[in-house]
Amino acid sequence: MTPECHPISTLPDTTPLFRDFAGPSVSVPAGLRRWYPADPFSMDWAHVAPTLSPEHRNRLADALLRQTDRFDASGAVLANIERLKHGASAVVTGQQVGLFGGPLLTLLKAATAIRKAQDATRLTGREHVPIFWLASEDHDLAEVDQVSLLSKTAVETLHLNLDASKPLPVGARVLGDRGDEGHHRLAEELDKACELLGWAPICDLLRECYTPGATLASAFGRLITKLFAPFGLIVMDAASRDFHALGASTLQYAIEHAAELDAALIARSHELPAAGYHAQVLVSEGHSLLFLLEPQEGATANDLMKPAVRLPLRRNAQGVWKAGPRTYTTVELLDILATEPERLSPNALLRPVFQDTILPTAAYIGGPAEIAYFAQSAVVYEAIFGSDGKPGRITPVLPRLSATLIEPAIAQVMQQHEVTFSQVIDALSHGSKTPAELATRLGARAMPIEAKRKLAAVGNALDTELTALTEYMTAMSPDLGRSATISRNKLRYQMNRLRRMAANFELQKQASLNKHATAIALNLYPEGHLQERLLAGIWFLAHHGDTLPALLVDHAAQECPGHRVIFL
């Protein structure tokens, strides 16, 4: 079946900012130009070559090569690292290191970065390589210690129940971190996943990557590297000293100019709501763009089993910094940066600038939340990358492929009932947000033609006569008009109730309608969420194997500036 393209406004819970940014217009609306200088649907960004010194590129390539063994990278990855070393630009994306690869959107991001790099290379004749940045320094364990798969009738969410007692970076969490109990839990969840995946070949890759002693970052990175091996996707975990040293100038600026950045971000956070948008990150007085890694009590310098805890740095009016119970002067933080740069890490607003200090980023591929971050991060870009009093370049941010994948059996059921994707989403995103509303709509469609005609004829006639009567009564007296309006609404309600009763009668006659509505809802809008945000990418890989990554790369050309429906 032919892929469909739906306006981004079709999707529920789309923020005004993202709706305007990724809407149907051919360019970013004028009101957003000050925050997003680049058009997200043009290729102008590909003609700008970010500059890095040969010495910086050599150090970057060496650091990436040292990670290739960890991720078991292929020859195509090694070739792209070599291209990066000798002047290639980067198209970058990233994601948290979710269990077993995380939700489908992980694959959609990687596919978009690959396709945009391919397109930029073809267009300009200059090499562009795709890079996947692992968000391994985050500490929201609950968000990554889960994965959702489908059974025939429900969403099954698996957890490893990793130790959440300390705010450790998620990427450093060790699989099987509770000895025999942890090993058993990992094996048990892998078995559950493989059972839900029908013991498909992807299970062998999961077991290869998610082994006791591996970290969430190394397992996730190895999996993504393997899945996109033919495309040379460079997977990068920037938590090490090598990468932090390359990005040290941005961290230093954030320390030395904390007050100015704070003021600029607070001002931007006021501008956004005033323009009718939202600020993705709440910025308040004393807000800091930095986190500090503090060694755990009793840990030695090389103790991998006791990774440092990640604490937010706050700065008071006197310029004193605080992380947990400890305080630091600016000089002390700069000394830590000089000797142990890996201990300082950026927050969500500083991370894009830190990333683009390390990489020659031509464009960043993001989802709705990341794109919202950029509206605030723009002031940080302008300050840190500026020179001679002129604002610095803001990296273009492009929307990732947004897609719903529809299995052949589900497509057949939808075709049987003549129901479209947008009708399904509309039914499931309103009211009870359960398959019941969709089932009622299927029941209405299943009614005999004669019954539909009679209900429509009576409804239309009733509406016409009631409207005329209300207008007449209003002309006689405003009070009579108000009474007539109330009566009209009651009669319309009863007419709609009769329609629902007729549809429910069909539901009772045809038990398969409830079953079909449940199957459609489960696959397209599981538990009231878009499929791409909840269901694991490995669920689709289990059904479609090695062909799926290439299919997603093909669809990531994004001639559709909205949400794509892909029939598998």
C-alpha cells in the first residue's frame, strides 16, 4: 500500500511550538526565525561546512576509534571515522540508552540522520557522516529501565529493576548489578522479551549485547551499531575524558559566564510564553547548565563498580557553587575541568553546544522535545560561539522521521472497515481514550445502508426544522429563544444517543468488531500513546528483520513534512 502523509497537527498533544515549526508551511514561521534560523525542510544547511582544526579532528577520530571495539563497529563505521578525520561534516542525532534499544523513535532518529547525511553528500559533493550520540550521562533511570512490547492482547512492559538508590549516570549502570539476583533478572527479562518477539533472530543480537557486566550504554551502543552497520552509523558515548577534554572550552565558558547565561536564559524563558509557546526547561535564578560527578564514598579512582553520582551544580548570588552537600569556588571548578574534565557534564540546554564543540555538526536531528530545547539553547549558542560582539552560529535542527508502522494484518482489518489512520487517532485520542469509542465507530460503519440512510435523513430533517424553529422563537422573544435552544440541544442529544444505540446493536451482533477495534488500537495507539513513543523498535525488527533499517532510511527523505504512515 502507498505510504500516507498526515499533517503534524493530526497527532494529539502536539505543542504549538512544534506544530508551527514542523507544520505545513514551506519555511519556519517568521515568529520562530529568531530561535530557529534554519528552514527545517530545506537543504541549505548542507552547504555550510563547520570548521575544526586538524589537531581537533585527529583527537576526535582517535577517541571514536577507541570505542569501536566496545561497540563491535563495522568497516563502514571505520571508514566514516576516517572521513570525519579528514574534513567530513556530521549529521548528529541522539537518544537515551533505553533497555533493549528503547522505543521505535530510536530507529527513526538513526534512520533520519543516515538519510540526511546521504542527501547532503549527494547535494554538495562534500562528505557528511551520521553520528548517534548516546545520552549516557543522564540520571533518569526510570525512563530507560523499561521496554514495551506487544502480546496479542496487551502492552507488556519489561523492567530490569536496576538499583535506583543513587543518582548515577544511566549509561554507567551495570547489567546484573546485584550479583546472582541481577544476573537472574536479566536472563528472565531477556526470555520474556524473546517469547514476545516469537524467538526471532533479533533475540540472538539482544543476548549478544545485553550480557551481565555490560553497561546500559555499551549494550545499547552495540545494538544500534549492529542494526545500522551497513550505513556506517558512528555511535558515540561522550562520557569519557577524551571527549570532555575536546568540549572543555564550552564547559569553561559555562562556569566563567554563568551569570550572563543565566540572565539570557531567563529572558528567553519569558519570551517563549509571551509568544504563545512553552519553555521546555524551567530556568530560575541560580540555575546552572552543569552537573558534577562526585565519587561515591569508599570508591577508588579505578573502581568501575562504584561510578560517581551525578549532582546538579547550583550557583548562589555570592558566586559560590554547590553540588549536594559540598561547595566549590569557580577556581576549584576550573581546576577540576583542567585535571578531570569528565567530572563536569552539561544539562539539556548546554548539551547541544557542548556536542557541537566536539563535533563538526552540520545539522542535528531531534524530536519535539529536543526541538523545543533549541529555542532556549539558541542564546547559549550565540554567546559561546559568538566573536567580536556578534552572535555565534546556531546549529540547524531538523525534525526526525515521525511515523506509524502498520502491519499487513492490521492494514487489512482497517481496509475491511474502511477506517483511516486519522479516523483511528481521532477516535482514540478523545473521550475515554479506549478502543470502545473506535468500536462504536466501526459498529456505525457496519450498519445496513438502509439504517444509515434513515438515521441520516431523520437527523438532517430534525436539525433543519429545529434550527428554523429556534430562529423563529428567538425573533419572538430572547427568553423563548434560549428555551428553544436548550430544547434543541436535548433533542439533538437524543438523536445522537439513538445513533450510538444502533451502532452498539451492531457491535453486539458482530463480536469481531470489538476484537478488531482492540487490535487496531493496540497497534496504532497503544495505551493512549503514539506507537513510535511507546513500542520498542525491536518488536518491529522481530517481524521484519534486516530489511527494516533500510526501509526506514528510504522513508526518512521527509518529502512529507508531517507524520508518515508506512504500510509494512
